Amino acid sequence: MAEHELLVVVTTPEGKVYNHRSYSVSADAVDGGITILPHHAPIMLPLKIGALRVKRFLEDSPTDYIAIGGGVMEVRDNVVTIIANVAERARDIDVTRAEHAKDKAEKVLSDTSRSKSDMDRAKIALSKAINRIGVYKHRRK
């Protein structure tokens, strides 16, 4: 690996979702947005539901978008490892399913007779669905 690049690896319980060289990776950490560049100091931080944005190490330098449902990012020796319960590349997202999940969560949230735990789960489901729909819009055709 060259001195001016990162290796970005995204893993879920089902296996590796992403593994590419890049110029940078940006994510939504619990404490705010973060962008990692080569030679970043070692760090480990929690991530919230959001989009990873990976600027690929290629001549045309495309940006890959990956929807994650929260997780942990570790940076060490120009390797960025993201461990998430759920992660989907933009090209792999089933937008119809995401829109259905969004509608279902909104329906639960509009029902004021639901329990607090139902409402909390629906808020998380809505956030994940909106994130997946947003990431899907960045897919390369």
C-alpha cells in the first residue's frame, strides 16, 4: 500500500462488505462528522446511523457510499476498519424495500397508542430507512 493512501474495510456479522484503497473516508461519529486522511492518528470511535463516504484511490477518483446502521471505526497504520451490524453499498440497496420500511415506521410513529419501546424502535427503523434511501441516490450506474 502506498504511503498516501488508506485501506478501508467494512465488515458486518455476515462478512466483508467493502475493501478498497482510498484517499479518504468520511463518517458520522456519535460526536459529529469525521474525515480520515492518510497518517491519521490511531483512534477508535462509535458511529451513528449514516453514510460512509469513501473517496476511492483510482484515476477518476469516484466516491463510494455505504449505508451503515451504526458501528465502530478503528484507524491504525493507514487502515480504517468499520465494524457495523448492517452495511450496504449504494449499488446493493433495494430502494423499494427501504421505502416500504420508511412508510411502515412512519405509520407506527403516527399511532399515539403505541408503547414507548415501539416508538423508539420505529424511530431507529425510520432513520435507517431514510439513510438507505439517501445512500441509494448516490449509486453509480
